[in-house]
Amino acid sequence: MEPPAPRVRVVLGDVARTRIKPARTRAELEEQSPVGEALARGLVRAQFAVAMRLAAVVAVGLGGLPLLFAAAPAVAKARLFGVSLPWLLLGVLAYPFLYLVGSAYVHLAERNEQEFAALVEDRGGQPPQ
């Protein structure tokens, strides 16, 4: 009987540890190669997703109020501080609501851009500190 063959260690992690150099990634973006286009498309898709989510929040938040007033006339006739509730909600409180949604959009869009820049600069996807 022959002795068993020595064990061979196969490591796939070595392949995964090799990273694309930052200069190569920037070149891919500048040359608009298929990889660069995929990276740019990913950023655009992320920004679009944030915009659509927040647009849905605005549509439900402001668009739902007239539906609420139509479905519940008692709410539409309510008065707060001598002002009708529909006018107060749609005419006054809508502006701070839109400001908050806009601020959230700017924050989320900047975070997406920082993550993209970190990816391009090969910082492991971590935003700058």
C-alpha cells in the first residue's frame, strides 16, 4: 500500500483579496469602459432609488391629505387655533415637511456619492471620516 499523497491547500480567498488598483478604477471611469459605465450606472441607479423613495413619501404625505379630507368630512371641518385643519396642513405645515424631505434627500445623495468615491479611491467602501 502506497502512502497517501500530501494534502494540497486550495485557497480561493487569495483571488478575492486581490483588489483593483484605484488608478485603474479611475481610468475605467474616465475612458467610459464597460466597467466604468457599470460603476456610473450603479451610482445613477442608487440616486434614482433615493429620489423615488422620497417622492413616494411626498406623494403619500401630501397627496393623501385631500383623500383623507374627502373620506372624513369631520376632519376637513375641524378647526385648530381658529384655522381650518386642511388649510393649516396643506398651506402651512407642507413647507416644513418638504424642507425635511429635501434635507433627507441631500443627505442620502451625498452619502451615495461618498460611498462611490470611496469605492473609486479603493477605501473598501467606507465613507471618509
